[in-house]
Amino acid sequence: MKVLAALALLAVIAPQARAQCGLPANFTNSAEVEEGDLKVILASDRELYAPGDSVLFCLIVQNHGSTTFSVNWHIDPQDGLFVMPEACTAATLECFTHAFFVHPRIVQYFSAGTTLAPGECRAWMRVWDTAVFPAPEARYNVLGGMFDPHPAVDSPIGRFRVPSNGVLLRVTLDGSTSVTRSGWDLIKRCYR
């Protein structure tokens, strides 16, 4: 009887927990796009970084509609990020060849896809380590979203499916910026 009561309580609590999908408090730089029943948020933990810092990204897809959303491509990872020069605002082949950081760099395995019931969301956290994937001091456009890497006639590198043009976020690498480095950034600098 106690097991049934616990299951009933979880059935009431679980949908509320799934529906609550927000950015971590320290992600202060964000952009969002609403397309149909979906809201897509791309954020970084700040806008200004020093060269060598790790840039933390969070991508959230939320279903605000009344029907279930499912992707129809069966690869993982299903999220995509492109860090490109400021002049690039779309995931074109030309911009892709000038990207400083691309995720995913390789499609790793097959998956069952992603399904979001009404009120559900999915979040991905990614890191651009500017010490490993360096870029000159400049302002960058970051394009993110659910990405299908299968080439097509109109897009040989694949295309964003949610939202259809991706979410555009801006970050800046600036060596004169006085930024508090995290412990991980300091450790990396000590052991290079």
C-alpha cells in the first residue's frame, strides 16, 4: 500500500518537475526563439571571456504546446553549436569552414531520438575551451539548436531543425577584460 501511495505521489510531482526547465542562475547571456509550440534558449555563463577561458553553453528546448514533439533523426548528439566570426549569422558551408568551434565534431552513435511531451523540456550543456580551440580576440556569433547533420542539397553540412535557423547568441574574447577565472581554468594554465 505504501508503494502505491509513493507511486501516486510521484505521478503528481514528476510532471511538475519535468515542466520546470530553466537556465542555471549563473547563465546571464541568453537568446531565445519561439517556433510553433517550441521555445529554444541558448545561453552562456557570461558574455565576455579572456582568451584561454572555458565558455559554458546551455541549450534548452521546451515544448509549450498540447501535442508531443519528436525528432525524426536517430543520431546523438542532437544538439549543435557553431562559434563563428561575427559576420556569420547562418549555418552555411562558408561560415562552417570559418568556425572556431563546432559541436558535434563527430556523430558518435545511434539513438532513439528525442520526444518531448507537452510541458517537457530537454537541456544540453557544452564547453568551448578556448585554450584547446583558440580564437583571436573578437566578437563571435554562436548559432545553436537541435541540429541534423545529414547533408542535403540545400545544406551540405546539415541543418538546424529546431529552431529552423538556430538561435543566435554573441560572446566576446577580450584579453583586456578582467575576468575571474574558474578554478579549472587556473589548473589548466598551470599544467600546460
